[in-house]
Amino acid sequence: MLCACSGEQFKFDEPAPQSPESLATRDFSASGLSSITRNLDWESKLEDAQVDEAESTLKEALSLNYEEARALLGRLEYQRGNFDAALQVFQGIDIRTLSSRMSNAIAERTQPRKSRSKGENVLAAGMSLHSVSLLLEAILLKAKSLEELGRVKEAARECKMILDIVESAFPYGIRQSINEDFKLVEMFHKALELLPKLWIQSGFLDEAITAYRRALVKPWYMDPQRLAKVQKDLAALLLYGGVETSLPSQFKAWGLAFPTNNMEESILLLFVLMWRILYGEIEWDPEVMDHLTFALTISGQFEYLADHVEQVLPGIYNRAERWYFLALCYSAAGQYETALNLLKKVSGSSEAKCKPHLASFMLGAKLCAEDPKQARQGINFARRVIDVSINQNEHLLGQAHKFLGVCYGNAARMSISDSERMSFHRESLNSLNHASSVGTKDPEIKFNIGLENAIQRNLASAFDNAMLYSDMMATGSERGWKLLALILSAEQRLKDSEAIVDLALDESGSIHQLELLRLKAVLQIAQEQPKQAIETYRILLSLIQAQRELFEKNTNYEALAERKLEVESWLDLAGLYSDLKSWHDAAICIDKAKLTEMYSHRCWHTTAKLFQVQAKYKEAIIALSVSLSIEPDYVPSIVLTAEVLLKMGHEYPIARSFLMNALRLEPTNHNAWFKLGLIYKMEGSMQQAVDCFQAAHELKLSAPVQSFK
């Protein structure tokens, strides 16, 4: 019947034609009805809104029943853009009373011919598939009309009726044998796509999620690209919708693959989409990778993200972009060496003829600035950024000079040459000051200037820049407070330093609060307040234990930081008890630290100190050898080794070589200068001894209670 009325299948998402007459002619010319169209004055009837008369004319001319006539007339009104009139026509169709007949007709008419008996054919003859398709189209156009009129919630309810009718006929999904070009299936697929969009427009996101899931859980045999669009839209809604909805209980049969929250479900959908892209089922869609990047980043699954980036087919990203993307993933996962190796490829000879990839050079400089061992490579990266962005982008230029200054400072501390070290220190401050003068408002530049000045013991300049950093930070910063406290402690203003720490404790949280508590305890030890320090350490260790029990799902970074802080706290306590000559308590604290981190060089160093104060020099040497085997450049162990060797009566040159090595690694270590002065004094080199003692005195007066770096 529908084929007799329409020469071509109607598509509601096409632009509405401008000429009503052409629509009418197109609709009735296909089956020899053009003469009827000429005899019937459609324009006058429709413009006068004589719906009943037009309906009667259609029924008589085309042998349509009441509902089919209204469906056809409503379609004409919708094509003309008369949504109010179309809605008025469609409302005359009582779909609720017809829905069961429509479902039965679909189920019966789409069965394989061999499975239908003659009686069943007679039973189903009440409604043809063409009639059902015409009525489904009417419901769809009614929903679209309601949407155009702003009644989106009602439109969603109407659209949902299509799904209910068809799903009642196909409870296990559409059979693959049904022709995909069949108009009924096309109307159903359009309803599957439209319904969730209508729920989103009306603000019912949970209903939209349910509608998306309904389109995906059964085999409806949608076009692959359309199915991918539904999957992507559902993943995006789950990620950004802000509504947490759990999957229905019947899906728990999936077992371990059952998603427990929105994030897991969206990631699963995006994994499926990436798999389909990889195997060529659907076209590449950058939005899928964008959503997957966001989801895995929020979940902290950076290695999985790197795996999917590596699986992207060649040609999507160029080599520099792919390496940069992978470097971002691996650096976020804590695999800095792998990330740097990838970034070195971008700056390698294979890319010499390509356009410089500025983002890769900047990321390389940033990563190298965080690792003193990569300082020289970081200088190269920062220089590349400066060369590319000079006279172009002041912000990038300022950032490049900032990283260059940090890398120069790290290189100075790694250098074994005094002249080179002095040169690097000078270049570090020059680069940081240049970054500050470029005009950037980055507070990190002020922090790094303050830190570098503090390391070089320019305490006045360090204090001024640390204050500027704190002023630039809107809510304060734990790093800024800590740097200020350490600078004040280097100026021997211990009371003021403790007051700064107390102020910072009121504003800080999580791991930073624990670090500040440890600094407060160290300051109390420096002020010869052992009882207060022991109480502070007790509070600190209790908080660490409580956080471990309450927040079992802490990130790897937080867990490692808390673990390290716990070890450091036990070792601080061991040193305190050792100074108080409470050997037993000191040994207990060391054992507690070793239970947490057996292979910590500081654990074995503290053990050696305990043996040394008890005059157990052989045991101390053994412990120091273990410490230095774990960390050969640990300066306190090198200095203590020299001290123990002196007490054991070894030759002065051996002890002096240890001290000279310690000063090469850390020229500002006042304890090493003092021990070296003692050796020169015992050897009779009084002038050299005086110089060493003078250096030790001046450095001790400007030494912080903890290392600045």
C-alpha cells in the first residue's frame, strides 16, 4: 500500500522541499495516480486545514484505511514544514490500540516462508508490512514534529513506542536474513538513534543512557558506521554526563567483564571502537582517541593508553606526533627513561629535515629538569626550544629559559670540575633571571630562582624570591612554605621557621602535610627539644598508618611518597635516640625502617652511625659498605666512612681521599670540610686546616636543617 502511495522512500532527515505542489506530485505519481492528484485540489484543502475532508478524499482515492490516510496526510504536512498541522493529523492515530497488532504483523510477516502455515498467513492478513511501516513512519514524524515544537519529552515518549513495538516482535534482535533495505528496519534504526538524543535534549540523561544501551545489547544489524556512532555517543555521555548509572542485573552474566561503573563501561566501549578501527570495520575517528585518552588519563592507566597509541595504523599520526604522544603516556606512567628515549628520536638525525616539533623539545626539557642525571640532555632540549621560538612566542621562550636554568643548576651539582660547576651556577641564575624578565607570570620561575639562590647560599635573594612566589600563589603552596622555612633555618631563625611550618600545616593536605610535620620535628631537634620532636614524630607515624588503612586505593605516587616518608621518620627517630644514648630504642626504630625498606642506603647509614657511637667500628664499616654499594654517591656515608677509618687508625691519605670525594659531590657539606681540617691539623698543615675550619664554620652558619633540593 505504501509503495502505491509513494514513488520513493521518505527520509525525514533530508531538507524539507520548498514546493508543496512538487511534494504532492512526487508522492502520487509513482503508481499511476497522477490523474487523481490533478483532480483533487490538495492545496486548497490543506491550506484551509480541512483535515477531515482531505482524509476522506485520500481514503476514497487510494483505498486507505483511517490510520493510513492520516499517516500519509501527516507526512505531507511535515514535508511542507507545517509541524502544528502535522501533529494535529498524527494525533488522530491511536497507536496504542494498534501496537499489539503491529507487533504481531511484524513477527508473522518476517518469519521464513517455510515456517509459516496457511492458517497463520490468514491470521496475519489483517495488517500488511507496508501498513506497519507507514504507521511507524507516522510515529517517527510525530516525534520529530514534537521536537520541532519544543515538546522534546513527549517526542521521546513517542519515539520509544517504535522501539517497544519492534522489540516486542523481535525479542532477541532482528534476524540477519531480513533485508537491510527494508523500510521498517530503516525506521527502527532511525528511532534507535533519535531516542537517546531526545532524552538528552529533555535533560533525562539516565534515560538517554538506557536508550543507548537498548540500541547496543541486541543484534539490530545497524550499519557499522551508525553503530559506531551510537557506541561513541554512549561512551561520551558516560564520561562527561555527570550521571552515574549502573548496568542492569541481567548483564552480570558477563562475569569478570562486567563493568562496575560509568568509567569502566565507557572504556570498554572505546576499546571495542579502537579494535574495530584497527581491523578496518569502521573509519578512523579522532574523537574516539580523544575520549579514550581522557578516560584512561582520569583512570591513571597511561600504559594502556600507550599500547593503543602504538596500535594506531601508520598515516594517522606522523612520526614526531606519535613519539610525542607516547612520551606523554610513558612520562605520566613514571617511565621517564622510556619517554626521554622517544623524545630523543624526535630531535635525532632522522627528523633533521622535518619541521622542528616544539612540543617534544619542551617536554624533553621539562623531564630532564626533574632528573639531575639528564641535566646535560635537558640543556640541549631547552636550547632547541629557544632557537625555534625566539622572536615568536614569549611564553614558550620564558618556559624554555626556566627549564634551561634548572638544568644548568642540576648540571652544576653533578659536575666534578670546580670551574665547570661555577660556570653552570652562573648560567643557571642568568637563565632563570632571563625567564623572569621575559614578562611571563609563571610563579614557578620565582620559586626556581629562590631555590637556586638558596642552594648557592645567597639567602637574602632566596628569601625575597620565595616570598614573591608565595604572593603569586593564590592559596599558598606547600613547596613555597617549605622553602621559606628552610631559608629561615639556614639563617638560624629556627623559631620563625617553625612558625612558618605551623602556618603551612593549616593550609596543606595529604602528603604535603606529612612532609611538613617531619620538617617541624627536625626543627624541634635543632632547637634541642627532643620530647616535642618525639611527640611530633608519633603524630606523623600515626597519620601515615591511618591514611594507609583508610585510603587503600591511593595512587602509586602517593603510596611511594608515604612509604619513603615513613622510613625517613623512623630513621630520624633513630638518630634522635642515638644522640640521647638510648641505643635500644634507636635499634628498634632502625628495624622498623628496615621492615619497610630493607635496601635503603640511609637505613644502613643510620645503622653505621649507631655502631660508630658505640665504638663498634668494624660493624660500622660493614654497614657503610652496604650503604655505599646501594648508593655510591651518598655523601653522609662517605664522610662517616672517613671518620670511622680515622678512629680505626688507618692512614690519613685514605680518609682524606674519601673526604675529597665527598666535597667533589657536595662542596657545601660543612661536616666534610671540618673532618678534612682535622686531618690537615693532624698532619701539621695548619694553614690548610684553618682554611677548612673557616669554610666549615661559614657553611654551617648557612646550612638548613634539611637539604634545599
